[in-house]
Amino acid sequence: MKIFPQSELRPVRLLLAPFTRFVQLESSGSIVLLLATIIALFWANSRFATSYEAFLHLPIGIAAGRASFHWPLHEWVNDALMAIFFLVVGLEVKRELLIGELASLRRAFLPVLVAIGGVITPALIYAALNFHGPDAHGWGVPVATDIAFSLAALNLFGSRIPLGLKVFLASLAIVDDIAGVLIIAVAYTRQLHLFYLVLVLLLFLFCLLLNWLGVMRLSVYMAAGIALWWAFRASGLHPTLAGVLLALAIPSRTPLPARKPGHHELEGAESPLDRLQAALHPWVSFGIVPLFALINAGISLHEFHADTILHHAFLGIFFGLVLGKPLGITLFAWLAVRLRFAELPVGVRWMDLHAVSWLGGIGFTVSIFIAGLAFLTDESYTTARIAILAASACAAAIGLALLAIAQIRSGNKPFTRARLRQSPVA
């Protein structure tokens, strides 16, 4: 086996380090996310349920002199903190577009096509089951894939899973998030105010101008981002979308002058994009997203009846995630490869890809977020959340079972730590 000099491997490590860090944080954060979900369900169905409702509506305010601003806790989380979540999503999208799997048309073709399939098919299933019904507008709920839970499920198999499969799932989920953002912006925006829309555009252009002028101070972008968030909220667009636009304006170039390849100082150079993502990602994975789950996953099961599972919105979300996601992802992947538009990632077999397509049916975070925008009555919103939780659990179980079968057929023992091979990159 050819052994490469460490100097030649350093760029490989530097390129893979952000992706590795991203996967590790998402997987670790999923444990806290799951714990927060369990606590929310227990709390909402215990004798302390009234305190849970009081927690959701806990007033939190900001005061400056005589001026004050108060919001209940659930609005701070859903409208303000989730903007930071979408900022991190936007930063990862930008990084993938620059140097990741989405950087070249050929590499991006497979995850983009399968993501499109994973969006269209669940939406069509939901629409077919809710055509002209009162909840027809909920078609956007089953289109999202939860990065944290899906990557955590895949990582249960350790190093026995080829890296290409992890990169494929992460890229698919990222493109999926882009689709989710577009759906939020287009389908779930109600009344728009032209003056503030113009202000949004001007603030975004100002952020791009800061980038063009070479401004590297993140504090300047954060101040502009707060103003952008406020303008989004006043315009009628959901304020969390401000995070995505701000991410596109964050500089991705290093502030240090270019040096010779292999120079040690180059390793310490980080762009504002990398610095901001490294700073925010742990807070999002271990704080904001679990808090979102604690606020939104507290479903009172006393409201669950046998008729709930026959509700058209429940059926549309459940079958959209459990059947629509794997069907759309696998079908579009097969078409892309069959028509020679793309190739399977190195080391990935069709049985592996099909198993991972079921993990794409784990909706949760973004699905619940979209459900809060799509369903305006408490009854419909509760039905949607129950469907999301049930579908995500079902999709995860089927995906893990199929991955285990694929590992057994290949001669590996699933759910065990693989013995690390001696590798110059390891």
C-alpha cells in the first residue's frame, strides 16, 4: 500500500476536518435532542402539565430606558433563536457550495437530484391525501430531513459505514434544508409589506458590500444581522430566514495572506465563516435545537384519539415521511445513475443507499417548525406533531434494520465498533 508523506496528507485533513466536526457535533447533539424530546413528552403528560404550559408562556423581555419589549418564551425560541439555527444551516450550505460536495456540478448532481425526489414525492403523497381538504396547505411538513437524528442513526455503525455514505446523507440533508427554507419563504408567507421588503433587500446588499470591502469583523455582521432579522419580521416573511441571508454574506476567505503550501501558519488561518460556524454550532446542537424540542415536542397524549391516525393530515405526514422519502430518494438516485448523470459514491452499494433513504424520513426539527407555520389551530398542530414523531421513529427503525441487514450480507457485524485499519489519513 502506498504511504503518502504527511505534508501531502495535511490538505486532505484540513479539507475533511470541518465536515468531520460537523458530523460529530450533529450526532452528539442528537442525544441531547432526544433527551429534550422525552422530557417534553413526559412533562406535558404528567401532573405538572400546567407548569409546562406556564413555561411555554414565560414572559421574557428586553428593556432600555422607558422602552421595553416582551415575548413569551416559545416565541423567543421559534422566531429568534431558530434564526441562529438557520444561520448555521446557511453557513454549512455556503461551505458545501464552495469546497464541499456541492462545489462541482458533477459531485452535486446526485445529492441535489435525490433531495428533489425526497421533497416532491412526500409533498405529492400529502397532497393526494388532502386534496381540497382543510389541511391541504400542510404539504410542506413531510419534506424535511433532520440532520442530527439521521447522522446519529448512521453513526451507530461506526467506521463500518463508508465515508461516502455519510457525506451523501449529510449533503442530501443540507440540500433538503435549502428546500425547506425556500418552502417557508414561498408557501408560508402570508401578508407582505413592501417598505420592509425593500429594507430587507437594502440590508442584505449592505452585508454583501461589507464582504466586498473586506470587512472581517464578525461583530459588524452580527449587528447588521439583527437589523436584518427585525426587517424580515416586519416585512411579513418569517424572521428566521434572515439567518440564511446573513450566512451568504459572511466572508469565506482567510484574513491572512496566502502562503506556500504546507506552511504551518496556514493551518491556523480561519475565515470568518469557519470561525462563526465553529462558535455557533455547539450552541445550536446542544442548546437551541434541544430547547426547540423542549418547547414544541410537549404533546399532550390526552388529546390523542384513535380517530387521529385516520385524520388526512396525519396520514399525509406519516406516509409522506415513511414512504415518500425513501421512494423519492431511491427512485431519483436510480434515474440519475441509470441516465449517467451521476455515480454512486465510492464504496456505496445500492442496498446501503436504499437503507439510508429511510433515514431521510426522520423529519423532526424542520418538519415541526414548518408544521407550526402551516397549521394554525391547536388541534391540527397537535395532530401534525404526533404524525411527525411517529413517522420519524418508524423511518429510523426501518432504516437501521435495513442497514444492519446490509452489514450482515457484507460480512460485518452491525452495531459494533469496527477495528480501525492502519491508514495514513487516520
